[in-house]
Amino acid sequence: MQAVILAAGMGRRLKEHTKDKTKCMVNVGGQTIIERGLRILDAKGLSRIVIVTGYKSEGLTEHVNSLKLSTPVVYINNSEYENTSNLYSLNLAGEYLKEDDTLVIESDIVYEAAVIDRILESDEECLTFVSRPKPWMDGSIVTLDGDSYINDFIGADNFAFQNMDSYYKTVSMYKLSKNYLNNVYLPLLAAYVQAWGNKTHYESALKVVAFKEQRVLKAIVLENEKWYEINDIQDIDIAESIFAEGDEKLTRYMKRFGGYWRYEGMYDFCYLVNPFFPNQRFMDEMKANFETLIREYPSGMAVNSLLAAKYFELRPEQVCVGNGTAELIKSLMENFSGNIGLIYPTFEEYPHRKKKEQLVPFWVINEDFTYTVDDIMDFYKDKDIQAIVLVNPDNPSGHFIMRDDILRLEEWAAGRGVNIIVDESFVDFADIPEQTLLTQSIIDEHKHLIVLKSISKSFGVPGLRLGIIASADSDMIAAMKKDVSIWNINSFAEYYMQIIEKYKTDYEEAMSRFMDVRKRYVDKLTKIPALRVFPSQANYIMCHLENGMSSRKLADIMLNKYNILIKDLSTKEGLNGGNYIRLSVKTDEENDVVVRVLSELL
């Protein structure tokens, strides 16, 4: 078995990264793409490695020679790289292809050794890897028959997004037998070059073979094996996080703050959404209006405030809509020039928006992380503050204060000219009915009350980036409306607010289902001896590790070994570096995966 690596291309989309070197010389995670691949191939006992060079070939050959590989390396230079494709490059290696079974590998693929192991272990004469397509990646799209043989290459003219479930993307790595190369593929490759020129891809010839001779090219579906194709700078960023190891991988994932749909097979137990809403009927309605919404401007703040007010049964002048609550928190905190009281630990977006000297922290020091409004009033009774921020249910502890107590706190604060800012983004997850502060009578009667709510979290639509703030202080609300952009939410978020009211019953049913699932989840977590589970009225559970393992180490192992992302709270202010973790609540099936892994590790 030999390997032929196609490395002649220029990699124009990588811009400055390939200004003075070819694409496979780009560094991914401290190692060039070509070195990573060659180190893996060098350990597999191949007869030789043939590299077809082209753009910046001198630097590539010098680099490869410096690696001191034990496998013989042969170079073929494609001097016409600017005007030819990889089909021409592969044809240049034709004499070598005649001599041995061959792995054909494109040089811009980053992969782990397990990928090569799977292709070498197979007895199939002709083999390739496929994976579920990632729309932002280049590469051929194929369909498979019932025995996993490629039966069609899907061209751009025949590609249909509605058929995505039946498509696979080739991973640009092929095993072709000497017999097949000599008797089928090489004659066809030469004819293809002569007939169609040098600017098409070698997979075009494979497409002809698949059409003429069914059941020739077997496909292995990659699932848990790591690989990534590098075409642009974002691909480098994603690949570096995928191939990072240990604590570095955890750090890279956490710094992304989302976008985890790019990581196939990962369980995200860090970020917080409703697992049971929106339902399929709602999604179908959004899809049915996709073309209109993507082509039309959204309305301005006045209309969107009206829509939000309609759903929450408030007056428009009392409501401001935000691009998520994060936008509203920033504007709100800048509205206060005085000191702000904060109960720690807390959602860090609030303290991040004020200078440290403007924060007056109330540290919850009991081991249960519980507190009452009386504790708050007693602490702040002699403090110089303009407002107190209360996240309820609390994040990350899940601690909950009843609505009547919050209203009592507001009445106490009003007598001192202090505002009470309540973030009730998770209140709908509480199993105690009628706890929201977003009612007309409450807003009207409690002039020093300011309420924020994230629509993303409770309604399960974080991609829409939608939140609201409500207060009887219409001057403050008007100032915030001027502070944020007039088009601060998009048409999809606006349409969501237009239609959500008719899904209220579905939402309530989803919440009822959620509460049952959370109870089962908590019961299972509580049975793990090394885990202390804190009661929660939110869609997350805070836990303390009781066996001496650090929370950072646990998060590291769960991501690197099990592809599960959890929230390590060891750096959270107010938790004093303790070994606390936060687990989101998902479906029973997903929750059981986490319970099983935690039981195994702890």
C-alpha cells in the first residue's frame, strides 16, 4: 500500500495564510496539516508516499524532508498548478498508481490516526470515507445504496436541500486497488483529461465509474472519528478546537460561547434552552415563511415593542425589545450612574457592565447558596446603592424566591429610592404557578421594579436573540429604545412575536413535560454518591463534586473522552474556587447519557 497526496493547490480562500506557502503548510494547532498527516501515514508501514506539489513547492519539499520520515517520499511537481485541477495532479502520478494499492488523500484534510486505521483494516478493493454533509464545506455529495456502495455523485444542478437526509459528503480520501486502478480508473482518468481538459476534479471520473459500474466504491460512514477539511480561516479555527487536547480543548470550546452545531455528535449540557419548545408545528410555520422573512426588512422598535406588549399583556411604552437580554443589560446598566447591589454568585453579564468600584456585592456564604429577601434587606439597609439586581431563579444555583417576597422587597426598596432589577429569564421553569412579574398590575403598582426576560432560554429560540425589559418608568424605557438600534432584532424574531400567542397552550404543555423530566433527572443525579445536587427551579442543575476530583478535570474528561460539554464553575465569583458544575436539563435520553458518564467517572 502506498499513499498519493495531492498538494499542488494555492488555497486562495485562506488569503494571507497561503501568501508564502501552500495550503497544507498552514498550521493547525501547532502543527502543519501536512506534518500531521505524514506522521500518521509514516506509522502505517506504507511502501512509499508520493506527494504531488505545485504552488510554493520548494517550501513544501524542504519542510517534508526535515521531518525525517522512515517511509520513502517521492515528489512530482505540477508546474501548471494555476491552470489545472487535482485531476491533472493525480494523472501526473499515473506511473506510480500502476504499481501498488493506493490511498489517494487531499492535503487539506486534518484527521486522526483512527481514520487511516479504518480504511486500512477493510478488505474492500475500492473504498472511501463519507460523512453527513456540513453545508459550509466543499466536496462531493453522494448517495449510498443499502449496502453502503456509492450509487450516485450529486452535482450542483441536481442537489436538493430537501434530500439532505439521504446525502453524504466524501472526505476526500480513497483507497483504490492496483487492479482497479490499472483496469478501470487510470484508463478512464487519461481519457477524461483528454476529453474534458485539466480543470475538473478526479472525482468526476469516479462519478462516471459509479454510473457505469454500480457497487464498485464502498463507503465507510465516519461518525466518532475526528476529521476536518480546511478551506478558509474559520475552518482553521474549528479544526484547532476539534483537534486540541485536554484542558486546551475545553478552553477553546468555552471561548466560542455557542455555535456548537458545527461539532457533530457533541452533547451541549453547558448552554441553556428549553428542550421541548418550540414544537414541530411552530417550526413548520417559521419554515413556510422563510423566504419572505429573509428578503424583507424587520419593523422598527415601535412595532416590535407593541408585539411584545401584546403577548405579555403590557403597554408598549412599558416594554423594550432587545437582541437578547445581553443587549438590554448593557443599556440598562449604563442607565444607572450610582452603585449597584448584586447577589453573588450571579449571571456575570451584570457585573461586567459596571466598574468594580460601583458594585456592592452580597456574598451568599451558606453551603446551600440560599437566601431570603430579609437577608437582602438586612445587608443593603445601610448601603449607598441605586439598584439591586436579583436573578430569579438564580444562576447558577437555581435558588428561587417567591413572587410575593420579591414584591415585598420592591416595596422596601421604593421607600429608599432604590430600584429592584429582577431577571426572570428562567421563571417559567419553576414548578410553582403564577410567579412571573410581567403582569400589567404588578408593573403599574411597583414603580421601582424593572423586569428582564430572555425569550431565548425559556422559549427555546436562542438563535433568534430575543429578550424584553419592562418597567413603569416609561422615561427609562424610552431612553433605552433610543439607545439600541431601531432594527435591533431581525425579521425572524419579529415574526416569532407575531405568532407566538397562538402557541401558548403548546408552551404550557412543554413546560409541564419539562418539569417531569427535570424531576427524574434530579432523582438520578442524586443517586450518584460523589455528587451533591442542589434543588433547582431552573432548566439547569448545580452540583458539587464530593470525591476530591476538580470540576475542571471532570469537564476536561467529559469533553475529551465523551464529547459532552458541561459548565465548570470553579472560576465563578462567589463559589470560592469550589468544585461545582452546572448541568443543563435536556430530554430524558440525553440526560441519561450524562448520568451514565458521571456515574462511571465519580
